[in-house]
Amino acid sequence: MVALLAIMLVMVFAGVHVAVALGFGAVAGIYMMQGDITVVRSFVAQTAYEALRDYVFAVIPLFMLMGDFLAKCGAARDLFALINRLSRWLPGRLAIATVLANAVFAFVTGVSIAAAAAFSRIAYPEMKRHGYERKFALGCIAGSACLGMLIPPSVLMIVWGVLTEQAIGKIFIAGIFPGFILVGFYCAYILGVAWLQPQRVGIGLKTASGAARPEIEMSDAEFREALASTLLVIALIAATLGGIWLGFFTPTEGAGVGSAFALLIALWKGMRAKEMFEVILSVGRTSAPLLLLLFCAQLYSRVLSMTGVTGAAKELFIASGLGPLGVLAIMVAIWFVLGMLIDSISIILLTVPVFAPVAMALGFDPLAFAILGILAIEAGLLTPPFGILVFTVKAALPEERITLAEIFRGSVPYWICLLMVILVIAAFPSLATWLPNVGTKLAIK
């Protein structure tokens, strides 16, 4: 047990790719237990065959394809423009439009990086033109992009479901209410800043000539096009997630339906064959390493069970006398620390095979625990020094000469909002479990 964990951790923190570390650690563990290379080859081959032929693995590239089609065709820009137009009466409306547009866009993409890159180029120039404080604007973009990992479909949810053998569709639906709560906290923070420190959102600021900053109005034709595009995206969301929720099709089938409709919307928006090929190639380059990671994680998880690590961890936590909430606090603290060092998917692969059985033994609902874990791991997307969303925002705006520290400071309030939602779900787990249970009852009827 100790040797297996030590090999994996030393390799990960030495900079070896996590898939290689998991795979090498698993192979070393099997060999130490069996002492026969033939057994090792047979075990690896059997696990690879069972893992990679699984129907559920197709859900990752299909949902990523759906999101990329809509991101590249301009649907995200239309969404932001429409919400901005409809929220003119709100203080700090550009920041709120960014949050709300990210929330809707999160329903069609499984990764937060796409949202961070898209809205850096869409929302930041508008905020800059209206005099928003740069740190506030950058923090809003990075923080609201986190919604892509909580609101379904989400790659983190898919990975969690595969590792714990839970229904991915139920985890998807469980993330909707917590996602809306997080959106509410984000909007409340923005409105509070607009009320208490209006200069940070450009209220009352003038141009160099002393005149008020001009508004750029949408023409009627632009408004109709943005409205039609947004309604099509909403219809796509309703068809895909509604079908999964009501049991009309599986998450994989839903992802196929969603990507097909997203392609039709992209063609309607004028996407060309070259752009379509680039999207498909990009999704392939992103999703293929994820499938390799999942295979190595399943291999490592099986070896952990064979060596008794999972059982030993369960007994240790239960015998500690800390109680369910104390154990949960330790898990969340570990997730926060790992979020400073490695990426979110790697955190799930390393910890969930051990933490999930412990949580079940302590009486946590599997769905509520999944959402709690994803929220805690999401915080790592904003946590220095890794904070992949912060790096994405900086890379998307190379001409602005932005520092990473500036984006990290602007993201702190959104990190706190994530922590607050974790506490809310821990206190009221039914917020995560009610909607999936309703869907199950409707599907049975």
C-alpha cells in the first residue's frame, strides 16, 4: 500500500504526466503483489478492454463537440449581447451579463476553458470600454467560467460518474440547482460592488473629453438575430438535458443529439467546412488524453482496492471520531490544497477512488457528495499557482499586458462564493438530490 502510493505521488509531484504516474504505479503494484509479468499483462489488457469499449466514454468528445460548435460559430457572442441588451436597467450589467451568459453557455459545453477563452474576448473589451476596473472585470470572467464545470454537461461530472459507477445523467441533473445558487451568489456580489463602489463598474466615470461614455445600441436586425440564436441554444439545452432527465435517452445518446443540433445551428450561423474540421480536430486532441487518463485511473483504482488502501482509509476516517462533517472538512481541505498543485481532473482521479467509499460509509448521499466534491475541486481552477482558468484568461488577452496576480486577486470573491455554496450543500444536501429524484419518478410514470 505504502509503496504504491509513494510511487504515484513522487511521479506526479516530479512533473510526470498523471496518466503515466497512475499507469506505472498500478503496474508496479500488481507486479509487487503477484511477482509475475504475465499476470500484469493480462490484468492491464483486461482493464483496457473493459474500460475503452464502454459506451459511456463517447459522452466526453460528443459534449465537447457540442460546446465547441456553438462557441466557434458566434452563439456565445449573441448570448452575451442579448443579455446585455435586456439588462440595461441593472447596475454592473456587463458583469451580470457575463455571469448569466456563462451560466447558459455552461449548459452546452463540458469544459470551463472554452468559456474563459470566449468571454475574455467577448466581455472584457466591452467592460474596458465602459470603464470597469480591470481587476474586477478579469476576476468576473475567470470566476464565472467555473460554472462550466458545475452546470451540466461537465467533464468533471462524467469523470466522477465513470470512477464511482454512478449514473452520469443523475449527476448532471444534480448540478443544476447548485449551479443556479452559485449564479445567485455571483450576481449578489456584483450588485453589492455596483452599489457600494460604483466606480469599479464604470458608473459615474467620464471620457477624456468629459462626456459620458457612449452606449453602442444593437440594431433591430442584430437584436432579432441574437434572439433567434439564443432561443435555438435554449431549445438545444431543453432537448438534450430534458431528454436525459426524463429518461428518453442516455447521456451518450443525449450528447449525440446535442452535437448534431449544435452542428445545424453552427451551419445556420455560417460555419464553413474548414472551421468545422478545426473544431473536430481540436476536440479529438483534447478528449483523447482524457480517455487515456480514465483508463489509467480505473487501472489504478482496481489496484488500490486489491492492496487494501480503500478499506484502510475508510477504517481510519471512521475510527477517527471526527464525525461525518469533520471528515468532510478534511476532504475539502485536501481538495483545496491539491487545487494549488495539480489540475482538476487529476485531483478527481487521485482522490475519488478513496474518498467516495469513505463518504458512502459515513452516510453521505452519493449525488450530494459528488456535487460537493466538484465544487471543492472547481475552486482549484481559481487557486494559485495552477489556476488554469486564470492562465486561460491571460492567454486570451495577450495585448493587454495583464499579470496573473491581478487576475487571481480579482477572482478571490468568486472563490469565496464557491466555498459558500459548498457550505449550503453540506447543510442542505436535498438541494442536489431533489431534482434527480423527481426525474426518476417521472421516468417511471
